[in-house]
Amino acid sequence: MSGRFNVLLLGAGPINFGTTEGPWNHSKRLEQKLGDRLNVVGLIDLNKERADSVLTIKRADSDVKQGYENTKVFGSIKEAGEALKGDDTPHLAILGFQANTRGSTKSGHDNELELIRYFPKVGLFIEKPISDIEDFKDVEEVGKKIKENGNVASVGYMLRYLKAAKEIKKLIEENDLTVMHTQASYLFAYDFAAKDFYGYWSKSRESGPIVTQATHICDLTRFLTPPVILDSVHTNTVEHTDKAGELSIFKFDEKGLVKPEDRIPRVTSATWRYENGATGSLLHAVCLHEGDYDCELMIVADGWKFRLVDPYGISPRLYVRKPGTIEEVRTIFTNDDCYYGEFEAIIDVIDGKSDTSVILSPYEDAIKTYEFTWAIRLAGEKSYQARGGVDGKK
């Protein structure tokens, strides 16, 4: 496909337009990939003032304004579907709303299905997590309908596109390695989320830190390993009712705004087995003060050790120890924008330049990550209930 590339954006918030704190900014990557081909035909957001504000900023930038000159603001997918026809039909829709709007067949929570009703051939880029419901059969039904309709679809698990991740996968495959154990950690700086992240602290609002935050490191672990045995997952947590769960610089009014049974765990420690007999573990902790997060993934095999440090950062570091040496070899990957990589892949498929194999996180595989993270969360809640603390009166 040549000529203008029509994009429909769902959400005028930080996922699509960026923040000063984080690297998410889908519009920036679209601009980099498409250049003067970019034609944002529509922006859907209930907050019209916010939508108009971000478009004003884009239109004031001479380098990108041509992509937004004809953008129309809509309050719903229905409005966009009735207005965008013919030459304005979107080639790609970016689903940047909160997770409770997608991953279901139920009205109001079925963004994907509503989009393909109005735009049958549209490509779908779906943010993670793919939903917030515990009804996995309903999520799987959405995936089935997307597949049956033939839509190109990709889920925003950008870490799969890291050069370091691809290098680990290549070394495992080339050396015919059998993974023996994985160890993932995600330490979050909670002061970063104290002011404007009310949903983060409420499990009913954002499904908790494993399903919504640790999902990236869980997904990357799955990408590099054999399948996880879900019923082997065992989880222990440190909760707000535990002495070890008391946070010292907490600025968020959790007691006033979040019911006890709805508060997130401070620490989640999970273990599981893989189908090849290997073991895995995850540590997620709301514990750091400064910065935002500290993230690592270690994988060991016979004679080998891989350690990926700071995969979210601008210069991820990969340490590899192999047979014949006692030293780790460090590789620093600079100028590696995995967010750009995920958009390059789906756009090239829609353009007909690549087949779907370049999309590293298809919807049907993202379902497995979704089920995995819920297995970890539910196992933690079961453990907490067993020790009498589920109602906050431990």
C-alpha cells in the first residue's frame, strides 16, 4: 500500500500522546514510521477539551502537523464509525483506552468488536493488558472473532522487540539450550504513583499490579521459555495488613479512597513450573522511593546464564555467561526503541511489505500472558485468604 496511511486513535491520554515520566507515546512512533504518510483521521475521547488540546500541540509542530490537520474528534466509536467512510476509512486503530473497555463481547467493553463492525478490514493495535475481566472464555471469544474476521492484530508487549530479547532467543535456539530456570523481578517506586495514579492502588479499577504492570516482564519470560503450567503457580504476598507491608513515604490517601479488600499487595512472590520441567519465579514489589522501576530477567540453562537488566531503559544491558568461561560478557544496546519496533511490524504487514510473522505479540498469544498474570494474582489472593487476611481484618 502507498499513499496516506489512515490512523484512528482511541484515547487522548498519555498512552497515545506521552508523558514526562514514561516512554509510552504511540503518536510519536507513528510519526517516525510514517512521516508525511501519516493521516490521523480521528481521535476518540470522552474529554473533548483534552482531545482538542493535544491536537493543538501537534498542529503547532511544523514537522508533524500534516498528520493531524484533518483529524476529527469523536466521543465514541459509533460516532467515528458513522463519519469515517471512503477515503477516511482507517487502516489502523490504536486502542489506548483503559483495559476495561476491551477484551469482552459485552457491550461497552468490546472496543475491538465494535471497531471491526464499523471498519471490517481495520488493523488493530491493542494495548496491554488485553482486558480486565476474569472471564477468560469471553476474552478468547474476542480473539476468535478477530481471527475469523481476518484482521491484522498486535498487542503492545513491546519488550519482545528488544534487540537483547532477540539475542537471548537466538542463542537459546542456535545452541539448542533447554531452559532450567527463570527469575524475573520488577521493583516499583511507589512515590512515582502517589499523586495521579488512583487506579493503580485499586484492584477493581486496574486489576492489580501483576495483571497491569508486571505483565510485561511475565510476557517477556513467556516469549523466551517453554509453556507455563498454570495450575503449578504458587504465590505469596505481603499485604497492607502486614507489618512488612507498611509504606513509609506513602502520600496517597489509600485508607480514605480504597476499601481494604480492594488494596493491592506490596509484594508478590510467585513460583511455577514449565512444561519441560523447568522452574520459574517472579518478584514484584512496591518498595522503591526514587525513580520509577527496577527490572531484571535472568534465565539459566546447562552451562549458560543470561541476565537482562533495565529492559525498559534507553540502553538495556545483556550479560551472558557461556560454557568455557567464568566471566559474564556485557552488551549494551543503545538506540533500541522497542516501541517503534512494534509499530513498524504491524504497519509493514498492513502495507503488504511483511507477513504476519514479524508481529511478535499476536492476540492469541497475548491471551496466554493474560491468563498467566491472572493465575499469579488469584494464587496470591487464595494464599492471603487462607491466612485470614482477605477482608483486611487479619
